[in-house]
Amino acid sequence: MFEELIDINKRPACFSIYTAEELWTEPYTAEQMLRYHLDKELPMASRKHTFINESAAWIAKHFILGTGKKAADFGCGPGLYALRLARTGAKVTGVDFSANSLAYACDAAKQEGVEIDYQQMNYLNFSSNDRYDLIVMIMCDYCVLSPSQRALLLSIFKKHLSPQGRVMLDVNTMNAYNAREEASIYERRQLNGFWSPDDYFGFVNTFKYDDEKVVLDKYTIIEDHRTRVIYNWFQHFDPASLSSEVESSGFTIEETYGDVAGNPLKPDANEMAVVLRSM
């Protein structure tokens, strides 16, 4: 038991393990994530739906979406943005590896009579003959990826943009990094049964990596018949570090905002949104 506790509390190398697919594809957990997505007032898996409405309307207007335009939503989840953008008449593609979320998204689009090209896959493997006028990646999904994964993703964006296309994404700021603290928490049925319908014990270890400006929330879920470990990584940026990163992949930051609804960036913001164009 002592050795097991040592392992549970062990700090891994930064971005050394990637478990995002397990979080979104394990059947019970995927159901919980969808429930959080669809909760209109709970800003966890998705932001509050009042904000999503405001944000999607601003995106559609700012990027002049409509008939004849193409947009792609990477990490689209249950299609909360994709559906709203498709209502403009734009041709929309949604990419996500959660079958559960995409099943809901397809049903919602069908009920509205809106055609959306949903593709179930890891967006790091995305390839298409389409070229998009707008690619969006929302809810700071960019920050859960390692530096090499982000470089790969930016190359995929660049390959799939139209000549005048733009990318919009949001990221965690240094304010968010500074607000986090290292901690170790142990609870029975941690997160009120989020991880399993059966009884379990949950350990949560939060590690900070000062050189990389990364936070890890490491979840160790111990059930009677299995043990799972989920690694949630969060990269943090300031404008200079983000600009340097995207420029190394052939992009430049064209616009900076406080969020994906076009609000101005404030000094104390925990997130910022940027519009990228190819150099």
C-alpha cells in the first residue's frame, strides 16, 4: 500500500502522458461529460449557454459567416457552437472523438433540419479536401495539448485554411496559472460520483511546472475491479509566449480579445482569445 501511495502522489514529467481520449470515450464518463455540456448554467465542460449564444452570434458576424462560407469546429463536443454557426447558412464541419457527444450533435442538427458534417476522430489526425474560411477551437482546448501536439495541430489548421481564412482559439493566461496551487486531495466518490456509477476512491494531485507554465490535475480513480489515472494538462500563456509559438508554425496573431465573444482583454483575465492568420 505504501508503494502504491508513493506512485499515486508521484509527479510525472511535463506532458509525458496523454489520456484525453479515455476521459471522453469511456462510456460512463462520456455520459457525465455530455450532461455537463448540456447544463445551461454550469460552466464546466461548456460555458453557460447564454454566453455561447452571445459568442456564436459575435463569431458569425465578425467573420461574416453565411451561405458560401465554410467553418470547422475542432473539439466540437455536442455541437453547441457548430449548430449555431450552421444556422447562418455556412457549411460547418465538427470534429470530436466522443461518440456520445456526436450522437447528440447529429440528433440536434437533424431536428433543426441543418446539415453538419460531424466527424468522429482525434483532431490531431484530421485531414480533408475542404478549405475553411474559419476554424474555431474553444474552451481552451488548445492548452490541454503538449507543445509537439500543438505544433501538429497548427500545421493541420494551416493546411486546411482558405487563402483568407482565420483561426480563432482561446487559451489560459498567466493569471490563471498564478491562481493555482499545488495540492493533494483524497475523497470517496470524488466529484459526487462523476467517475463511476459504482463505489470508488479518488485521489487528485495538482502539480505546477514553473519552467513550462503548466498545471497538471492528476486523477487516480480506484474501484473494486480497476484503477484508472487521468491526466489533465493545462498550458498557460502570455501574449508574447503565444505569439512566439504560433509564429514558429507560420501564423501571426491578428486580433486579441478577452473571450470568444469579442469582449476586450482585461489585465486580470484568466483567459484570452486570439484570431490567427497565416503569414
